[in-house]
Amino acid sequence: MIVIIKYNAGNITSVYNAVKRLGYPCKVTDDVDEIRHAEKVIFPGVGEAGTAMIYLKERGLDKVIKSLLQPTLGVCLGLQLMCSHTEEGDTECFGIFDAIVKKFPATDIVPHMGWNNLSDVESALFRNFCRDDTTYFVHSYYAEICMQTIATCDYILPFSAAIRRDNFYATQFHPEKSGSVGEQILKNFLEL
Amino acid sequence: MLKKRIIPCLDIKDGRTVKGINFVELRDAGDAVELARRYVLEGADELVFLDITATVENRKTLTELVRRVAEEINIPFTVGGGISSLEDAQAIIRAGADKVSLNTSAVDHPELLTEIASQFGSQCVVLAIDTKLVDGEWMVFVHGGRTPTPLRTIDWAREGEKRGAGEILLTSMNNDGTRDGFAIDITRSVSDAVNIPVIASGGAGTMAHFVEVFRQTRASAALAASIFHFGEIPIPTLKQYLKEQNIPIR
């Protein structure tokens, strides 16, 4: 069973629909036992980091997520919460990845919204990814590039488009909204 | 490089798509989910569904249609029309829409932009502005373009951004349905005045019109309806043309 973590963030339905379309049984839940025993876990999210973190801590979900051993995929806010710290609400995060999350300088349109290319792509997560492929982003904060970065994107400045440490994978873009390219990335994760 | 987005708009009435000429006459253009699926295959970058009768007849946008669309398509989509409260927005977003678009209700209750943004994030709040040139000044109109307001378009766009809108969908009523091209001047002024993405809308008739709006304004996206519905400009042909013109396109 694929488990999608339910919390006070948006966009969870989209991830659920995308996994269903790929033909995998899946469930949206905040039940700690179900999360721990899932075959794979997806931690999606669009929303405000500080509010999300308070919600997760109150329910002990922060500790559960950090201790997961199965392949786990963070998406968008999920990626940012897996980093060490975010400027959004000056929030301490899980610290799974070494990156710090910062707000884009307002030298161009913010949020970074739309389809963009990826560079320096390296990971089984990007099997069949082609050089000209693009994925859909929508975010005002970005994770800096760190040792665990497995794909970068350039908007205003270069940042982490995807990060991996051990069983933890995360993408800043939305694979569930990135058409057939995103579907392949999601499929790659589900087949890990 | 961030790509410019091409967005087909599906005007919805009773679950089917229609396209009004200058907001009045309506022609039936087919089943909404079927059309949405076709656009995804053709390479649309995003979709907008506007329930054009919702405000007029005081009907709520059909949550069920949103759910069906969300199940079927894998690109972002916006839903607008008749969203007049936080509860309306919640229902649409929970049904699977990525963004909600507010028009009349944002003018009536600007705090609604802030309420939705603080609950779901600015990225899911689209401020739709219908604008018309009145005595040399671009003014905001509401109720599907029928009611004038005292708001200057530039001022309202700035105010909307300040209150939490994450994107502006700017439709020129003077250009809509004419196929004479986008309203370059107001699109340029609004996209220069704010630092959030602006979607240019109204007036697309040729592929060159898209080049024009992307070259001459900071618009992040361009929206059109009938030229796509009736297959006059197929999306793949348009996108190929724009690439040849060195516009960054997916």
C-alpha cells in the first residue's frame, strides 16, 4: 500500500489521483501505524511551512516521517520541510537534507510558476528523463543546492529541484502536475 | 529556462463548454472533461475552467465537474465563476483544483483574497480582472463584464497582489472575441506594475498575436478559448511556431 500523509496542506487530492492513475493501491492517512507499515510514503503539500510544521509536531508526525525506512517522497512543501531550516516563518525543519530554504529575491516574478528545465539530473528517480523535458513548479521559497542535490533548476538563481538522502527523495516540482514526464518520475519512485 | 504558458480556457455552462462573443452570445463547444483531456494530449500547459453563468444566476461552480477533471488530467487547472466565500473556495480546492479564480467577489470582498491565501497559499489564488477602456482609462468591470466599478485596473491589480493574489488573469473586454490581438498596453502596464505572474486574455486570433504579447509585455502566460475549441489554431502548431520565434515554450 502506498500511503500519502494527510495534514493541513493543499494539493493532496492531486497526488492521490496521480498514484491511482498509475494503478497503485493508495491511501491518504495520518494514522501513524499505517504510515510506518506502508510500502512507500508520499509527503506532498502546498502551503505555509510554519503552520504545517506546528500541525505535524502536534501529531508527532515529524518524528514518524524522520524515522521512516521505506522509500519516501517529499513534494514541494514536503521537500522544504525535509531540509534543515526555512526562512518561511523562520521554521526549524526535519533536517533530513542539509539544505537551507530561502525566499526568492524579488528580482523577477515570484512565485516561480510554470514549466522549467532540470539540470545535473542523477538518480533512479529520473529514469527515462530527457534533456529537454520540463516539470511544473510553483513556489516562492527554494532549497539551496547541497551535497544531496540530484537535480537542479535555474530561476533567478540555481536551486535544488530534487534531493535524495538514503531512502528519502524529494522534488520541488510537482510530478503529479507535470504531465507524462511527471507521471514517469512518480512511476520511477513507485517502482524503487 | 521558465517557459511561457499556453492556457486554453473552457467556459462552462451546465457542465459543457461554450464560448461567448463579447460575453453575450453563447455557442456550444462540447463536453468539458473530453475537451480537457484533448488539450492535455495536445500540450496545453495549464487549463482554466470558468463557470460563466455562476455569478449571473447565483449558482455555485459544479464541484462534481472539478472532481472528474482532477481525476482525469495531470496538469494544473484553475476554476472560477461564482466563488464568493472561503467555503466555496475550499470545496473547489478539496475537489482537486489547483487554483481558484475570483472576480466579482474579490471586488465586493477584497479580504477574501487574503483569507484563501492564508489558508491555501497565494499560489492558488488567481485574481481575474475584466477590464475595459472608458474615456481613455482602463477600468475594472464585474458581473461578467456587465457592471462598471470605480476601480482603475492598475490600482486593483496592485491591491490584489498586496492582499494575497498569486496570479492575475487579465481579460480585455475591448479585445475579447474580436480576434484582433491581445490588449498590449494594459497587459504591459499591469505586468510591469505587479511582481506576480500575469495571464493575458482576450483577443487572440493568430499565432503572431501570442508572439506579440510575449515580446512586448512581461505576461507569463496567454489564454484563449475559441481558437482552440474549434481547432482553428491547434496547440501543437502554435507551440512549434512560438519556439521558432525563440519564445521559451515547453
